[in-house]
Amino acid sequence: MPIIRSEHLIQSVADALQYISYYHPLDFVKAVNEAYEKEESPAAKDAMAQILINSRLCAEGKRPICQDTGIVTVFLKIGMKVEWEDGMSVSEMVNEGVRRAYLLPDNVLRASILDDPAGARTNTKDNTPAVIHMDLIPGNTIEVNLAAKGGGSENKAKMAMLDPSDSIVDWVERTLPTMGAGWCPPGMLGIGVGGTAEKAVLLAKESLLGPIDIHELRERGPTNRIEELRLEIIDRANALGIGAQGLGGLTTVLDVKILDYPTHAASLPVAMIPNCAATRHVHFSLDGTGVAELVPPSLEEWPEITWDVGPRARKVNLDTVTREEISQWRPGETLLLSGTIITGRDAAHKRILGMMDSGDGLPESVNFENKFIYYVGPVDPVRNEVIGPAGPTTATRMDKFTDALLSKTGLIGMIGKAERGPTGIEAIKKHSAVYLMAVGGAAYLVSKAIRKARVVAFEDLGMEAIHEFEVHEMPVTVAVDVNGTSVHQTGPALWKQKIAEELPIEVR
């Protein structure tokens, strides 16, 4: 019987989490590149170019693909003949591996996990605990599937108890647009069908660990109902025209993965979980001979992408920009931002407004007058970095704060990820402000535009502290203009119509 040393599992988990933080699965890179090559929407093509360039930079520099380095999810299949060396529990070993990975000095990963989720929401500071699923199986090895799932895509998970006569494809087609763009398409959809409510969700999550192989399925043709569903769903999903980053385009979904399980005669549980443009997962085995060996992919596997928006982009000096200037910006326009921006996300927004409502006012170190706020929680810098990967977080979470913040602080604009909801758009229009969108899934690329960074308030909030960034030609897209027109509404509508006219999808 093989004896598994605790150190082997701990270090293998740590190595795997570091590995997936900077290496995209190659099947994902190839799928995005294929979508990039055929994309006809300029905005979506630009977004995918940034994602691919960011991916290569991260592989070269061994730094995180996304500033949100995820909540760790682990599926363990443990052979019943395996023996363990010492008295640590499997969960303790996995969590020690997570701790070791996220605190590694040469590539510090952002700690995002909060204890007491319904109360104080205190950061555990080492990204533990992981979400761990274990299954005992015949055999004498341990099979480990490990993923790091970002909050932006995880928050878009959907679950429904359909009637047995309902169409799963129709449900996906109705539901996908309600997920917005906060899951950072293009990506995969994981779907679980059957079992019970909790089993369907678990199946959806586990399905995302599979490779992107929809092209192989198309070539050989489906052999069962699940494979038919995969093709029907991906075609209907892409016909919606949502596109990369929700800007409108030909490709929203790169693959659809489905796992099913027997269910009650009266039930049809269905769950859908998206994987974002920072897809991160890996598999390894342990047999008692040592730590798992993860072979680095060759950099030659990444496409050579060049991206230069300079000739058609508007250059903006954030230190002198006026309300009159921003009134000229149009949805879908590309801007290159230079100057000073202030950061702030959920916890900072809540604290700022609480201080102002109590009469305390803003900290002296924070000046929002005529400034832009960037919704970001960056990774800590290492080596000679100014700041670590610093991509945007989902903007809709800040919608409930937007009216009060714009009316009380002198802010004229915001920068974030994905669309704004009705509440946010109404506040933007009311105050003649603007909302700019940075590409989710291009965090390391964004950080290259940040020339100086310092914490100016709320250092106790960790990654949610308020920073002041000095940026040079940071690329963004005008997502909501001063009139409240949103590119996340106009773009998908336009491309849905184009696809319907030019590429009719067969409805089965």
C-alpha cells in the first residue's frame, strides 16, 4: 500500500495553485485565439487581444492572470488503499498548501477569503479555507482536481428547479443574458443536470474542470443527448450576441460542459456556473513517490498578438479633464488614460459613505474632486513592481453607492468591469458622470500602465484599501456616457441582430 506523506500533498497543492495563477490551460488559450481570429466586432476583438497578451505576459513573468486569485476549490478522489503518514486531516493538508501558495514571497497571491460572512467579514489573510470535496474510490492513488474561482464569475451562478417537461436549452438562453458581463466572457459554461438542488450545482462546478473540446465534438458529431445539448446550448448562447466582456460580438461562450446524475421523477434540477477569462484549473495524481510534477507549457504555444489602439484612441489627461470634455465621449470609444486615479471598492464605499453620513467627512488624504474612482483590489507588488496585477472588479456591486458618492464627493467618473445596472446608470445620467470599462482578465497588462501607487486610506482593509495610482495610457472603453447610454445594452443588441441576419441558428 502506498504511504502518502502530508508534505507531498501540501506542497503539491501549493505548487498547483502557483502554477494555475500564471499559466492558462493551453486549450483555453487556443480557443480564445480562434475566437479572436474570427471576431468581427472591433470592441470584442480588442478585449480578446488584451486577454491573450495578458496571458502571455503572466506566463513569462509568473504573475497572476487576474488580481482576483480566487477561492480555492478542490475535488479529491482518494483510493481506499492509500495510507497517510501522520495525523493531519486531509482538509488540514489542503489548507496548509493553500496558505503556502498564497503567501509565497516571489508571487504573492491576493487573499480574498473572509471569515464570518454574515457578520464582520474579516479577511483570513491567507486565502484559507478552501472548499473541499472528497470521494473514496477503489485504488491506491489520490487524484486531485484543483481550481481557483474568481468572485466575479462565481457570483453569476444560476440554479433552477425546472419541470421535467421544460427545455434546458430554453432556460439557458433566457438566463444567460441576466448574468450580465461580470463573469468576463468569453469563457465556459458548466452545467449540472439532475440529482438534487445541491448535486446539480456541484456537477456544474466539477464539469468546468474538463478541457475545451467542443470543436472535436462538432467534427465527429454527438453520440448522446448530453452531447446534443452541448451543441444546442453553445449555438443558442453565441447567437445572443453578448460577446467578449459583454461588448457585443460573435463569441460569448467557448465551450459548454455538462455533467448529469439520476433524479427524482418529479424533478429537473439544473445549475449553470460560468468560468471566466481567467480560467484556472489543473489535475495531478499522488502515488506515494513524491510531490506532483507540473510541467510548464512552452511559451511558443501562445499566439503572437500585437495590439495598438493609439491611432484611434482618445488620449485623456485625468489631472486636467473637465466635465465639458467627458460630455463629448461616446459609448464604445477607446480612451487611453494618463494621470491620477483613486481606487475604492465595496468595503471602502461603505466606509466612506458611513463617515460622511456621520459628519466626519473624508480622510484628509483622500480627494475625489474632479477625479475618477477605479474599482479594484490589487495584488501586492513583488520584486521591482509598482503594484501587482490590478484588473477591475464588477461594477454593478457599486451601483447602490453610486448616487450618494457622486453627489457628495465631486467624482466625475468611475472605472470598473462589465455593465452597470439601472440604478447605477440613472445615477450616472443624473450627475452627468461617465463609466469606463477596463477588461476583466487582463490584470497584469493593466498593472503595466500604473507608474506609481500608494495607499492613502483604510490600510486595515488590505486589498480593499484606498490607493492612489498614477497611470500612463491605461486602456479603457466608454461604457456609459453622460446621457446614460450603455454600450452593454447597445452592443449586444446590435450583434444579436447581425448574427440573426447573417448566421441563422437552427432551433431544435
